[in-house]
Amino acid sequence: MRLRVEFTTEPFDLDEAPAHAVVAREVVQSADLDAVDVGPFGNTAEGGADEVLTAVDSLLRKALASGATRVSLQINVIAEDSK
């Protein structure tokens, strides 16, 4: 099964990326995922279910430990041939 995760961390800072946002992005960029897209107001990544769920666990723990007061995320099951 393939999954797509979309997430944001708060609080926002338009002048400089907060530590929690940087940490969350580093987690997905270094995970064994594909189709990773990071942006200032949202991030997405796709991969196998185990890889996505492992990355989500890590990004939640690390973002909260780095000062996030809210993490919004959505996980969708996607077709195997989607990229």
C-alpha cells in the first residue's frame, strides 16, 4: 500500500522557518520516501505505508520537541501506480 502525507507545523513565522518546521522537513527529506515536496505553507511526501508511517511518527515527535504547538496532517491511500 502506498500513502501520501500532507502536513504543516505551527506556529508560523513568515520571516524565518521555525525550528519545528525545519526538523519536520528534514525528517521527510531524509526518510526513504519519494515525491517529497516541501514548501512554506505545506509539505507532501509519498511512499510505502511502513516508510510513511515511520516518518510521520518521527516528524511528530521531533517537531513537538522542537517547539511546534500544532501539527496538522492528512494521510491518503493512493493507487500503486501514482507518483
